[in-house]
Amino acid sequence: MDEGTNSDIVYSIIKRDQSQILQIFGIDPNTGVIIVKANIDFEENSAFEIRAQASDKGQPPMSTHCKVLVEVLDINDNEPEITVTSLLQYSERRRQYWHCCRSCVSN
């Protein structure tokens, strides 16, 4: 294990070709904890690939890279819609009314 400034680690998200990632995710430079900064919708993106970097403060500084794969889980975020069609008909032959109902539920 390194000592002194060589043991001080700074975490970051690599900026090159990751503009969308940088808008949605952030990283704590001291702990490396990745946070979500924006809303994520499964229907738009079901997964993300974040390229992260850890660098020490030694002279010369050393760094390493990794890919963090984030899988987005779908939740039931749409309310069900219910459509009811009602029909009342009269039969002259039977001299009675009858009621018919059709319902449709979609999400």
C-alpha cells in the first residue's frame, strides 16, 4: 500500500465522448461513489457504460481506468387507462331492453 500523497486517490469520470453520461451521472472525487444527477427512463436507456478513472497525487501521478456498467430496472411508471363503452339496446320482438358493456384496460 502506498503512503503519503501516493495514497491520496482522486476519482473522476473520463470526459471524452461521455457528454450524456456527464449530464446524468456524477462521481464523488474523494470516495468514488457514483451518483445519479438526472431522471433516468428505462424506455429511453436500459443501460449505461461509464468510463471512470482513479488517480493518485504522487509524483509522477499514476492512474487506472475502468468501465462501470449501470443496468436500469423498469418500474411501473404509467397509470392504467380504463375505457368503458356502454350500449343499451331495445328488442322489439322480445319487448325488453338489454345492456352490453365492453371494457378495455391498457398500461
